[in-house]
Amino acid sequence: MKKLRAEFQEDKPNDALEVRKEILIKNGKRLIGLSHSSNTNSAYRSDWAQFEKWCAQHHYTSLPASEECIGSYISDLVLQGYKANTIKRKINALQFAHQAAEKVLPITHSIQLMLAGTRKELGTKQQGKAPLTINMLKQMVEATNTIDNNLKSCRDKALLIIGFLGAFRRSEIVSIDVEDIKIEPAGLVVNLKRSKTDQEGESVLIGLPKSRDERTCPVIAFKNWIELSQIKSGPVFRGVNRHGHLLGKRLSDRAIANVVKEYVELCGYDSVNFSGHSLRAGFVTEAARAGANERSIANQSRHKSMKTLRRYIRMGNVFTENAANDLGL
């Protein structure tokens, strides 16, 4: 942004008007890119690259694409085994690319019928990863003490506890800076600057209450990590190499999933069923199981879709709110 602004504000002769136009166009494309989350933009770029490659292989023009091209592409995606929601996202990516290029993607009635057909044939139910239970979280936190690398052990303990109690997404966990966390008498207050459901950049305060059990207390875990790592500012969660040395780079989304899987395995569970999202899903299901109402759960998890939230709540109440319990068998 600073570079573009500097280029634009430079004194230029009249014959350099085209240069200014190019800068404006470049900045316009940058702003379009900011309209979606970084994860969505990454997925869209990958989807578009895949589509361009597919068009080249099948002798179609990718931009603008024809109705025949889009129909054949959807048919191929179905035969390749893609899920209906993934196919819909890929078509959204093509539509976004066409709009950015001021072209029209021919989503005709026939194409809409094809998409409806994929939903009926493939279904739209998302196969989410398993949520962590409170018992599992305690086991995983305890398992951090078995790691020889003290710095990594301390970081992972703080990451697991904070990630769970804040119902944070992976991208949110890695985005937290030291300056975003304030220690209060009641617990930690995290100033979440931007999230998937807050693309306008308005921050939201997330409270992580002190735990009765010191082993799973977010305040103690955070203090221990900051004191041991000597991090003064910038990313809270950073890489630690195998020699126990702190790295300056912020952890990636994938690293969060790797941490969760590592301790799930150490506790004797199958890591295939778990991911970084298991922290967030675990909070929702365990909060519902503990009797928390939807509004309080949504306030902490920042879910905009109550349909998605209720899916996890039902998962947590599958036995507690079950009429079969009253049959006397």
C-alpha cells in the first residue's frame, strides 16, 4: 500500500497519465482481493489456477468461459469425487475472477440445475473434524510436560488452552500479538483484530476466564510462555526449532493443526479425526454439554450462522438431551 501511494504521489508529467492509471488499476485489484478473508483468497487463487489448467487440457477458453465449458467442468468435478460444497466454492471462485475482469460467467438456468443436481447426488453435509472434549484437553495439556523441548512444551500448552477457551479459528490463533492480550483480575482479554466473520476489521474483545485448575488456566499458561520465551511484542505464537530456539516467524495455520494432532497422538487417539478446528468445535460442544445457552456460546465463538453452531450443540447434547434415557432400559 505504501509503495503504491508513493508511486501515485510522485510528480509526473502529463504524458505519464497512463502510468497513474496503471497504479489505480493495480490498487483497485488489491482492494478487490481484500473483500474476502486471506483463506478464501488463497482458495480462490488455487481454484482459478486449477480451472485454467483444466481449460488448457480440454481446449476451452477460461476467461470468459462459455456455458458449455462451465457445464463440462462441473461434470468433471463430480466424476473426480469432489463434494457439492467444494464444487460450489470453485464456481464462486470462477465468478469472482470474471467479475474482477469485468466479464460475465454464464451461470444459466441449465448450470443452476446442474449445481442443484450435485447437491442432491452428493449431499451438502460437511464432514467436520471431531471436537476435543474437556477430558482430552486436560490429557493433551498434561502431555506437553513429556516434551523434551521446554520452550515448545510451554508454547504448546498456552496454544491449546487459549485456542480452546477462546473458541478460536486457526487463523485467529496465529494472528494474536502480545499487544492484543491484557491480563485482568478475572482472566485474559484478547483483542481479536480481524476474523473470518469480521472482514471489515472491527476488533472484538474475547474474555478467557481464569480456571479453577491451575494446570489449565489461560493466565498462568500465557504468563509462563511469555516469561520463558522473552517475547516483548509481535506474534505470541512463533516457531520453535528442534534445538529449543525461538524463531521470529509467526506460526502458520497448518502448524496449529500439527500441534493438535501431535498431542492427540501422544494421548493415544487417532489424529486423523482431529485438526486445528477441533479446538473451536470442542469449546462449542463442551459448553453446550455444560448447559450454556446458544447466545452465550455464540458470543464466545463469534458464529454468525446459528445453523452451524447448532450442529455442534446437537453433537454435544446427543446423549444429555436424549429421550432414550427415560425409557428405563
